[in-house]
Amino acid sequence: MSSTKARAALRASARISVELLLVLVMTGVALWLLGRMWSVVWPLIVGLFVTTLTWPLARFLRRRGWRPALAASAVTVLFLLVAVGIVALIAVPVASQSGDLTDGVVAGIEKVREWAAGPPLNIADDQIADASDAAIARLQDSAGSLVTAFATGVSTVINGVVTAVLALFLMFFFLKDGPRFLPWLTRQLPGRLATDVPIVAARSWDTLGAFVRSQAVVGLLDAVLIGIGLWILGVPLVLPLAVLTFVSAFIPIVGALFAGFVAVLIALVSNGLTDALLVLAIIVVVQQLEGNVFQPMIQSRGLGLHAAVILLAVTLGGSLAGIVGSLLAVPVAAMIAVFWNYLREQLSDPPQEPETDESHSGAPVPL
């Protein structure tokens, strides 16, 4: 009897292993196809993210009697104005103080040179000159690599502009025709899928909106806390740096590093090394609070995921697909959770009707 059970267990394990292997193969094929179509998929994802931010306003206008095309056009134009305003809020103060910043950079380099010439390094000017000549020679030897890197950078900028334009057009069409999507999808699908897929899609949309809103809240907290620290230390360009911190919160890892680098550099050239180190300490503390406290707590409430799941998802996404993987890890994990919860609801046994008591005139007996 025991041998029969063992053989049955082995057969069941083999069948499950084969099924899991098929699932993994199909997942790999799907990811490969996704990578081949990434030039179309990425603008679609960005358009969906932006739409979740602007849809509440478009919905408000539509409920006030605005036609869908007019409401979508107004929200799109307003979004463009806000984006241009954010860029101007960062660029104009920086441009107005560019002369002082340039002088500060030159003075900072001179201070570093004087410090290197003194104890304990005691680096002479001729040694610095030799190091500069060696660096220049190395750059000249790698001129081809620099040209390639420059071409890659230009291509990246062009792709970014194309992605932004496509995402903007997609946002307009999503705002205009978004409410028609689920009814259209219901008509296209057969049988049970006509009910299940629209429900999962609607829940996924709500989840994506919760993710974007929570990310905006986290970015606002970062901007406020870092801005207060810069203001207390007397660092110039506090408002542009705070705005840059908020915007960069939507770009994981690189965004925080870039915003922090700019803040530390400005503090260094304007206030000196001590304040620059204090700014660096403030940024490190705020980033640690964001990554380990604010973001998991806020996103876990809005997405229905445990904070540990969010941390693991971001780590796994970053290891698999870099920055993009870190950005998409949390919403993908939340959508998987939506699908799993719906599947569990459908597979679970229906709730039993509570027994009735005739002495209560047919009313259900409270449990």
C-alpha cells in the first residue's frame, strides 16, 4: 500500500513539475516577445501612468457636462503647461544664478587643489599637471569610445523624446475613449472571459492609480524634508532642488542619485565642504526613511501588499531589468495580486446560506 502511494505521489510530482516547466517556458516566451515590442510597450506604459494622474480631473469635467474630446484636450494641455512650468521652475533660477555657481565651482576646484597640495597628501603642482596630461592622453586614446558613448546618449535622448510624444498622444486617447474600453472588451470576449477579464482589468486600473498616487505622496515627502534641510543650511536654489527631488521620485534609484548629487554639488560650491557633507547626510537619511519606511507603508496601504513584498519586488525587478524593472516591479506585483485574489474568489466555495429560525419569522440567525 505504501509503495502504491509513493508511486502516485511521484506521478503527481512529475505532472506538477512538467506543468510548472511549461508555465516557465511560456513566461519566458512572453517576456521575449515583450522585449521585441518594447518600443511600443514602453510608451503605452508611460501613457497609462500619466493617465492615472490626470484621469480624476478629466472625469470631473466629464461629469460637469464636458464632451469627452474637449475634456481630454483641456486636461492634456493643462498637463503640458504643468510640465513646462516644472521645467521652468527648475531652469530659470539655475540660469539666473549660473554665474555665481560657475565661480563657486572654480573656487571649489581651487580649494581642492590647495588641500591636495598640503598635508597629508602633499601633492605638488607638477604631479597634478602630470596626472592631468595622463588623463588627457587617455581620453585621446579612447576618442572612438567617447564618440560611441556620445552617439548612444543622443540616441537615448531622441528615444526619450519619441516616447514622451507617443505617451502624450496615448494619454489623450485614453482620457477620451477610456470608459469605452471595458464595454468594447466585453463584446469581444467569449463566454466566461467576457465577465472575468473586464473585472480584472478594472481592478488592475484601480491598483495602477493607487501606485502612481502613492509614489507622488512619497516624492512630496522627500521634497519637503530635503527642502527644509536645505533651507535651514542656507543652500541656494531650495525650491528648484525640492521640485527636482519630487520629479525624480518617479524614477527609482537613478532619480534619487541624480537629485542628491545636484543638491550636494550646489551646497559644495556655495556653502563649502561642511554644509555639503551635512546635505549629503540629510539626503541619505531621507532616502533611507523613504525606502524602508515611507514607501513600503504608503504603498502597502494603497496596493494591498505587505511592505516586505514591496521591498522584495523592487529588489527582484532591479536585478532582472535594472531601472525599468525597479519602476515596474511594484505595479506588476500588485496586478499579480489582483489576479490571484480574483482567481481565489472564483475557485473558493460559495458561502453557505445561514440557517433560519422559525421563531424569528424567517430572519437569519446571527452567527
